[in-house]
Amino acid sequence: MVSDNENIMKTGTTTMGIFCKDGIVLAADKRATAGYLIAHKKTEKIHRITDQIAVTMAGTASDAQLLVKLAQSELRLKKIRTGKDVTVKEAANLVGRMVYSNIRKMSMIPGVSHFVLGGVDNNGFHLYDIFADGTISEVDDFISSGSGSVMAYGVLETLYNKNITVTEAIQLAAKGLNAALQRDIASGDGIQIITITKQGIKTAVEKELKTKVEV
């Protein structure tokens, strides 16, 4: 007998966050899968939720995308109501509550979503792992999620150091993504790397990878 879990189309990805002495680096691949089908090759997996805070997303695409939009709206409303910028911790708590509630709803398709959230506020730089069950953990080095994280972690564990700069972390993120793209069939088609510094959020790398074979 085939269980319900075995009937669900599996998805995969590779995302990561790196804590630096002068900022945060977030990175992700650009492939979206549905089982063995590559559903999309230009998927945006890193999203700004405020001018100073961004998240990477992994899991069920529809749930993750909806939660990102809800978080963007709620945080915008909070700023309008209070007249103050939202702290990174407040944003992480909000997304964590949304993830917690979402995965516990009865549904034909499990609403699995995993976010890596990074940002800067008056208290400095912060990086959070928001796990698929709603657990929130602050990270002071690095975090990776998705099916390619096993390969990415090998690179991060070997090359990360506490004094890493944003510039160095961009190169480290690219190496970690490359390791995942080489071995994880659910990751691929391109990479996106952003930086979060006191100057705001900027795209450091946005690259599509050529997969078509010419003969």
C-alpha cells in the first residue's frame, strides 16, 4: 500500500544565510521542481519584506509565496500604525507565527515552508532560521535549507570564519550553491545572492545558468 506521503510530489531547493561582521548575505538557486519535473527555471527565492529585511524561502511554493506576501503587508501596516521601523526580531516572530499556524491547517497538500530571514536594525545585524514547524532560532554564523543544504553545509563548515566580510561571504555563498547544484537534482538553473548592510539590501549576483546542450 502506498502512503499519502509517497503520493505527494516532492520539491527541493538550496538556500543559505551567512552572518558577517559587516552584514548579512542571503543566497539561493533558481530551480522549482514538482517531483522529477523542473517546473520553473527562473524562480525568485529571495524576497524583501521591508527595506532592511529579506527572506529566502524553501518548501511548498504556494504556501511560501503567500506567507511572504502576508508578511510584507503586515509589516508595512505595523510601520504605518506605529511610525517606527520594524526590528528584525519582530519580523522573525511574525513569520514564525505564520509558519506555525499554516502547517497545522488541514489541507490536501502539506503547507511546508522554511525561511531564512536576515536584516539590520538599530540593534545591528541579525540572521534567523524559521523552521518548517514555526521554530525560530537566531543564528550567529550560517544556515542552509532545502534538499541541497547537505552539500552546502560541507562548504560552509569548512570555509566559514567569524571574521568573514560581506565581500568574502558572497564568494563563499557562490561556492556553497555550486556544490549543491553539482549534486542535488532539485537545485539548479541559476543563482541569486543578496547583501544586507547598513546601506540597505542590494543584489550582488543574479545569474542564470545555461543548461541547453548544443550539438
